[in-house]
Amino acid sequence: MTESSGTDVVPLYGPPVPFVTGLDFDPKSFVASGAGGSADITDGQMNFGVSGQVSGNNIVAIGGISLNEGGDYTVVGTGTAATQVVGGAILAVKVTEIDGVAVAPISLSPTNASVTYNLVANAGVVKPWSLGVFVDVEAQLTTLGVPFVVGATKAEVVINNQLVAISEAASVSFIAKKDFVIGVVPELGTLPEPGTLGMAGLALCGIGAVSRRKRS
């Protein structure tokens, strides 16, 4: 897993806590703020790999990949709807292995989502925001006519994130990302030949999944 940013020093997301089918981050410095007419943008990119597992003829494939994130924002002062905060995310997936066999990379259609809050409609201090995106790997492979028995067993993932804060002469805007969760929907199946080995869970980014969830 690697982080990069066109605007800020990394890391922005912080270390993850793994759970059975994903990773949970609690970012500490992924923020954007503006005051007195200034504006700020914080850009973050995360690249990582997702692997299912192949054990004999038994497979845990990647049915889908999700991103859910949220935090808080503040827009206060005197001004117009030009005082605002924006948060957005793009989730892109490239499949590189199907049913345990390497394939030429298959780029799936990315998904995106965004939220916007302004001084006129959403004025306030420490108000919550959230968004979510999901790439249905299995459905997209089917739509593309890609043959498979169980599904994708390796994929490369890119997440692009931005927070934007815009202020006016007598206003303040602030937005922070406080929670960032990557999840994988597993697909369990067996290839036509009989197999005798059972499956173990699902591995993310070379990190062995652990059977525990982070406590809030």
C-alpha cells in the first residue's frame, strides 16, 4: 500500500486497523480549511492490491470493493454560498487475475461520490458528513463478457480523495476526514474439479486478515 499527495505531506490516512474483510483508517491530518477569503485543497491518493485466496480447487474471489468515509465540517461567519466545503472520492479497480490465473489487466468502470455544504444552507459548527462508493467487480466482469467460474482473485485499486474549503472575507470553512474504511465483498466457490482443501479468509494488501473488528 502506498500513499501520495499533490498538495500535502504524507501520510494523510494514518495506519490501518485490519478486520476480516477490510481495513479501517482514522486519519488525523486529512483536513482543508479557509478563513478571511482564503481557500485550501487537500489531495490524497492511495494505491494497493487486493488478493483472494486459491487453495486447491476452492477459491475466495473478490465480489466487490467498497469505500466508506466521513468526518466533520464547519462553515460560519458572514457571506454567501461561496463559503463552502467539498469532499469527494473516486474508486478505480483493475482486475489482474481470475480464478487463480493471471490475465491481461481489465480496467473496470470507476465510481465516485461527493458532498458539498455551504454557508447559506448548512451553516454550523462541527457537523457530520459522509459518503460511500462501491465497485461491483463481479457484475462488471459479467457485463464485459469476461468468463469466470468464481471471479476475480487479484486486483489493483486506486482511491483518489480530495477535501476543499473556500471562505470569504468574513467567513470560515473547515472540513476533516475522520474515518476511512475499505471493504471487500468475498465470493466463495469451487472450480469444476473436486478439491479437498478448505479456504482461509481474504488477504488485503499483503496483510493477513484478522478476525477482529476495531472498537469505536
